[in-house]
Amino acid sequence: MMGRIHPPFGRFIVVVNMLCSAGVVCSNRAAQIGTGIRTCTGMVEARSSYKSAFHATAATRRRIHDRSSPWSLLSSASTSQQEFKTRRTGPKSPFATTRLRASMSTSMSMSTTEPEQEQQQVQVPKKFIPVPFGYREELTVRVSSLTNLGVGVCRVPYPAQHLTSEQQQQQQQQQQGEEATDWVIMVPTVIPGELIKVRVFRNHKTYSDADLLEVLEPSPHRISEPPCPLFAICGGCQYQHMDIDIQREWKTNQVKELLQRVAEFSPCPEVTPTVGTDEIYHYRSKITPHYDKPLKITVPQSEPTVPIPMENVEKIRAITVIGFKQKTKRSILDVPYCHIATEAINEKLTQVRTDKMAEAAEGRLARPNKGATLLLRDTAEQGVVTDHNLYVTAKVKDLTFRFLAGNFFQNNPFMLPIMVDHVVHAATVMPSSNRKMTHLIDCYCGSGLFCLTAAQHFETCVGIEINNKAIDEATANAQLNGIENCAFIAASAEAIFESNADVRLPSRDKEMTGGDDDNNDQEGELGMVQKVRDFPRGKTVVVLDPPRKGCSEEFLEQLYAFGPQRIVYMSCDPATQARDSRGIVNHGYEVVSVQPFDLFPQTRHIECLMVFEKINE
């Protein structure tokens, strides 16, 4: 049965057929655009085919920038989600292993013909710095290591032709004596030890950026054909070309290197191997794809004849790309299927993309002149939620957490219980003083994850969070799970140790306190209240889970002054954690353990847990 659609979208489909008949668009291109679409006097078979018409490949997006052709958008090639979904790692090709071409980044279906001018003429960007390498200059280099951003580091001698006579003399002296200072070239999608061919596209003051052209000597750990055909250009994943064992090995090494270089620990504390699970794809329970400001395109007001009179055309909004930022550019790449997101999210993503593109074409966008970030969160009870302001629930161990879908909550449900176990164990293990930890302070507590999961092991717990809604969620989650010894305070983490908020103590016997002199006189009595600043230092654990930027200096100074017996520091950025750990150690603490977690396989991201114990004089 033929379906009815709104006029702007119907006219869009008619234009495609008209351009084909007029020879403006070749027939095979029109077939791509019209996949699943039948037109008959302006009617189409299904409104959902809008998605196919608007999927743009990398080649098409280059044409979109050519404003001289108002019809360039309509000649876009479609890439169905099925093409992305069915691509999986198969038998390794010996040719793919020895010759990994950069053309893998354009493995999506597209027209093989490009304008001759685009092929032959290379324009040097106006702001390009021509030293030490020319624009698109090709080099053969060896990969020495990876940065904590997942980018390969290659070192080459600085080209002699760009050195002054004094610099050349210094370089000769260095070569004769110690190792010469090398120039660094950054290349994505490589593995240390590989010999590669690269093309420079940007020179900075201290290093250059380059594209990978060819892998001349591949690593035995290389995955010859990553599951995602967009991997080489999409910025979402950095490690799909590496097997999972080498990914985790490098994450362990990166944490150790940061502790040596940033924290300046010598000797470096032992870093235990990175912990992960078998779910290395389709594990992510939340994604946030983006789209830019919708384009304005011109379509006929009715089914026209050729040529089209200007009075018979109108402009409509069109979203052509929904996805994530590219590896080496700020522009957004169209991603119809994400291989690290759950299958439920990918199914919902098809519908969300279709609806959002239709809203733009039909003038129903709430903000038609701006881009936006979409939300897809997979939940056990409510399915995939797209409303930021809708409350959802998640199960962690035997506890239930309720929070706003748009608020922060860890996005790997397979790995999260393991991380929680490590935090709780680190917070409760008996110290060398053999005094049980009785009080816990959870800074940056969010919805109360660590505070509530550890509550059964402590007499009193208090959480702090700057987000008022998160505090409301944490308080409600304590009530939801029947936990009575937790209090939550909405304030800056910098003010927690001097907070005037009352923390009500649960009913318990005085024997639980052990009669320690550090305890407040009121502690242990039924119904009495206590201030955070009165917590017994020798029996208090502080849990830190700050944002990526780490802890502020103001907070750390108050932490040092408070002086808890133990600090349990979970971080999503080991670099800022290493920076903070140097200060913690310098103020009378020792590193007890360092444990990285592979929360996001195929990506550069590392969660790391460090435990510090106060050195008692």
C-alpha cells in the first residue's frame, strides 16, 4: 500500500527522479538514493525511506561544500545500517595484513568517479606552516609508542635543510655524544613497532600530524579488517585495529608511564594489569550523536518540468549528517550504526535518525538554526530512552539506582559491578593499624553509586555533589534501597570538610566505635547528629571520583588539612590523576595500589583506581 507523507519530503523524492530523467544524476546514483522508495505521482511507499535519501558518504560531503551546485545534496549516496551491521572481522587477508591502505576510511559505498579537478589540484591551506615538512609530503617512519590519546608517536631526525648552521652543528655534536633530539610525527590507527608510510598535513611548533597511507611492516597484533568500516575516520574509537590483549597491555603501560613522567614517582608503584570483560563490542549503554546546523536546500513546490522556474521552488532545512567527530577534523561524520553501542541502541538509532531528518525537512525542529546533541540510553526496564529529562533505573549488584537519563551514570553495565567491587574492597580493607574504617566521605558522588554500594560496611556515609538534581537522586536512591546511614549534601566538593550540614547517625551500640579518642563525644548515641568536620580522621575513608579535569588545588589543600586515613581515587583520566597523586604523596600518603580498568574497549579511555594510605608517624 502506498503511504502518505508530508509535502516537502514528497517533493524531495520527486526531485531525485526528475534529476535522473534529466541526466543530472546518473541512474545508479538515483538507485542508491531511492533504495526502498517507489514514486508514483508524488507518492512514496514508506516515509522511513527518508533516511536512505539523506545518508551521505565522505565523498558526498565534499560535494555539499560546493555551494555552486544547489542539487549536490540530492546526489548523495546512501549507506544502509545493514552494511555497517553485517561487517564483522573475518579471516585475515595476507594482502590486507601487509598493505593496509588509508583508503579503508572510505570503504562505504560511493561513486567511483570524482571530479578531475578534485583529483589533480591540491590547495595548500592558508595557515599551513611549511617547516619542517611540506604539505602532503610522504615519509616512511617507524612507530615508537602511543600517546594517552591513542595516537601513534613516530620519531625522525629534524630535516637538515631547515636548520641554521648553528643548529646543524648542535645536531652533529648530539649525534656524536648523546642521542639527537628527534622530531615527532603523530599518526592515528597504528601499533608500536610498525613501519608505516604517512602523509603530513599539519606542522606544529614541536611536532607534525600525518595521515596513515600504508602499513609496510604490520604488527602481529593488528586486526586487518576492523568491524566498523568508519573506524579509520570516526573519532569514537581508536583501537579497533588492535587485538584486545594488546589494547589492555598498552593501557597498563600508559598508566605506568604517566606515574613516572607526570607524578615523577621513582621507583614507580606497581601497576596491576588492566581489568576488562569479554564484552568488547556492543557494550555501551549510552551514546550521544550530534548534528550540525541544518543546511538550506532548494526543492520544487510541485512536480516540475525541466528546466524548473524559480517561482516553483522553495528552501527547506535538511540534516544530512548525524554522528560523531572525525579523528583529524572537527567536522561530524555520519554514523548510522555504532559497533560499541548495544544492539538495542542501534535499532533505536535508525528510527531517531529518520525522525530527526524528517523533522528538519518538514520544518518541525524546535531550533532549526542550530545543531544539537541527541541522547540514546539503553535501560533494562524502559528500553532505549531519548528524553534527557526522563527518569530511568539501572541495577548494580543488588541495588537499584534511579536517575535522569541525561545525567551522568557509568555506561558499561558489564564492567560497572567489577569496578564497584574494587572500590568497596579498597575502602573497607583493614589498614596496617588494624582499625576498622567506620566513616566514608564520597566526593563527586553523582547518584550515590559508590557511597550506597559501600554503605553496609560503614557506620556513617556522606556524599557531596555540585549537581542539585544528582543529590536529589542520591537521596531518593538511599530511600529506594532502604539505606539509612547515608546523607547527601549539594555543594561544591571544596566545601565538604567544613560543611555545616548535619549528618544523622544510625542506631548502633557504642561498642562499634571501639572507644577511640578520635570519635566525637556524640557519636554512637541514637538520633544524634554530627558534622563532617568531626568525623574521626583515623577511621575515615575519602572516595574521589572527579570529572576528567581532576581535583582542584583548593579541594586538595582542604583534603590534606582534613587528613583522612585513606584516599580511594577513581579517575577517568590517568593523566590528571597522576598529577594529583604527586601532591597526595607529598602530603604524607603512600600509594597502596594502582588498578586500571578497560571500561571502554576499542577506545583510548582508561579508568584507573589508586589507593593511598596515610603514613602514621
